[in-house]
Amino acid sequence: AGLNVASKATNIYANYLEKSEKKKLEMFQEVAARCAAQQAADPKNANAYYHYAYAIGRYGQGISVTKALAQGLGGKVRDALTRAIELAPKHADAHIALGAFHAEVIDKVGAMIGAMTYGAKRDEGLRLFRKALELNPDSAIARLEYANALVMLEGERKMREATALYEKAAACKPQDAMEQLDVDLAQAELEE
């Protein structure tokens, strides 16, 4: 359990608070290595897979999604999140992350290549966001990521729906400091 807490804390700090891009990428690599070892020692620990996927997914965004996909990180993210959901079907954050994976891949390489190479599908990504909100109806991050996916996948056609999701995320009552970061992010998105 302590490794999961350390991995989550490091991922959140790196993603939201760390200013140095170099340090941020190093932190994500550290979490990924720690989680890979944790998976080997405890293969039924859903969070070891989730935090691994989060770390390498954010790392991939930091080096560019295109470079990350070329390095094979896309398949690793997808497989780790799929495993996390298999082990813990009610893991809302894993549903959110896998939905974001589908949207990011399609946004970067297109629907056809995304589906053929990475199994990324628009409808599956959107379904995962709806499932995450069903599992955690008060989640600001689910709304944020869902809104981002709608913009990536549908563009201006879904801007009104995306804005409504940002507004709902900004109005969420945070349960902890991490959720406050998500609410703050939603409020910043609305100000842009």
C-alpha cells in the first residue's frame, strides 16, 4: 500500500506542481520503474498497473505523444490500464486514463492508424469516460479529461458540451488536495 501512495503522490506532484520539465520526466520514469517492480512482486495489484500507466503516459506527453508511440509506450499504457480495469473493474481513474489514451492516440495518428496499431477507438474512449462518471459521479478530473477528449475527437462540434463539462468540473467540491488541483485546472480552462 505504501508503494501505491508514493507512486500516486509522485505522479500528482510531477504532473501538477513540478516546474522543471527535466525533473518532471525523471519523476515519471522513477514511478514507472518502481511500479514495474511492484507488478512483478504483486501481479494482482491494480494500482501498480494504473500508476505505471499514468507515469509512462505523462512521460510520453512530455516527450511528445508521437515520440512516445514510436517508442512503444502507447501499447504499454493501454495494456497496463486494461490490466488495472481487469483487476479492479470499478477503478474510475483507470477508466478515465484509458479513455484519454484512446482520444490522444486518435488525435495524434488518426482513427484508422490508431485503431489498427493501438486498438484506439473513438466510441470506446467516450464509453470509458461515461463509465468513469458512473463510478465516480463527483469527479472533476473525469469531466476535464472527457471535455478534452471531446475537443480532440470532435473539435468545434462538441465545444458546447466540452464547456459544460469544464463548468461542472470547476463547480465540483474537492474532497482532497489532489481534487482541488483538478478543480483549479478546470477553472483555468474556463478562463482561457
